[in-house]
Amino acid sequence: MSTSGAALAPILTEAELRLLQALIYQECGMHFDERRTHFLQDRLLRRLRECRADSFYAYYRLLISGEGKQELAKLVENLTVNETSFFRHKAQLDLFQNHVFEELLKQKQSRREYSIRVWSAGCSTGQEAYTLAMLASDALAYYYLRNPLPLDMPLPKPLIPPPWRVEVLASDISYSVLRTGQEGTYSENQMASVDYSFRLRYFDKVGDRYAIKKALKEMVHFDFHNLKTEYLPQRNDVIFCRNVMMYFDEAEQKRLVEKFYRCLNVGGYLFVGHAESLLGLTDKFHMVHRESGTAYQRVEVKR
């Protein structure tokens, strides 16, 4: 029996492409222009074959049907490129640790508010969120040495000295990467950018893998969030959303930046990918620049 018929890929017509593009945009805000149509077609074809649909239109009908919700989630997951690593773009992280976080600690202590919340939006497999937790806990330990509070330190010494509380929220649109992040174990290859002192303090070697230590793991909370929706985590001091906006068209980028503005506390900071910019998208943030690290601080509008 010949299988050559089965191997023939169905043709994606212009009309089907437009229908599918619109559905994806509506679902998660991702925009696929001409340059990325080939990538989109490749991912659609994979899912179409997996579902044994005989045409792109049949696959589209499945996606909009009552039972197609799960398949739509799988498709969106296939369209995100989950590239991430520990300590990515060091200049930005230095700005976060040495300037932004230090500033937050001073302000919070002066107001006797001892909790800080950082959101890693589009966290992928968790390396960024854990990096931020490590940097925050180091920065706080150093700050505490210089500004101790008159409290008895419990023993064994906790990672975050009381009364301080630091929470890192990590969100993504892909359930599978969230599961990986929650598991918190990484291969030697994934650990390439983690130096010895960080490995020693924040990881346990388990066989040939590295597991995030319990105390650090407890600082990070993984959750599903679709940036297209209005229901996003509020009251953040810092938001990291790096290399996510490039998937969106300008209209969707503007909407997202507006949402981030509302999700930040007064004077909060937004970090975007180093190849991304808020220029021309908003006047509600001003750029903070140190060495070669950049971030955007929320501008408070005088009423």
C-alpha cells in the first residue's frame, strides 16, 4: 500500500491563512506578517497532521468548535519559541540588581513596607524568574548588612531576612514550559551561564542535573497568563517582559504597554528585550539607562 498520498501536504489557501491568522491574533495577540508566514504554515501543518484534519479549513473548524479549546492551546504553545537562559543580557540584570532593586528597598523601608513583587511575564522554562530571585536575594542580603533591622534573626538564617518578603511571579501561555519551570531542574548545558558561587548557594546537584534549592524555589510562583487578556497580575514593583512584544503588531504592543502600566505600582519599572523599545508606543514611561542596561520607569501623571 502506498503512503505517498498521505505524505502530500494540503495547500494553505490565502483565505485559510487569513482565517487562522485572525484566530491566533484574537486568542493571544501574536501577529504573523509575510516574513513569518512560512514558520506559521510549518507549525499549522504539524498540528493539522497530529489532529488528522484533511484540510486547513477543517483544522480551523476544529479550533473554533466547542472541543477545539485544547487544540488551540496546543497550537499557541507550538508558535512560541521558548528560548531562554540564566543571567541573560547581563547589563540589564546589573541595572535591575544594583540600581532598581536597591532603590526599591530604600523607598519601601522608608515607608515601612517590606514586600517586593517582581513579575517575569513570558517566563518560558523558568531560568529568568530564578535568575531574578537569586539577584534579589543577593541584593537584599547586601542591603540588610548595611541597613539591619532590630529584629532577632531566626535560625537557620532564612534566604529573605524578616520582615522582608520578595515574591517572583512567573507566567507563560504554555503549560508545558510552566511545568518545567515548576520542576526547577536543569542540565549542565542549561547551567552554562551560572557561575560557581551561584551554583553553590542556590542549586543542589542531583545526578547529572542541578535542582533549585527549596528556599529559592519558594520565592517563585508559576502561573498561566495570556497577555492578551485583561486579567493580569496587579501591584508589581518590577515587570520583566523580554522578547515577547516582538510577536505582536504595533496595536497589540500599545495595548500591552498600557496594561503593564496599570499592573505596576507607582514608580514601578518595566524591562523589555534589549532589541525592543517603547519608543513611539507610549509616553507613560521614561527610559532609565545605566552603562548598557535599559529599563522603563512608570511616569506618574499629575492630575
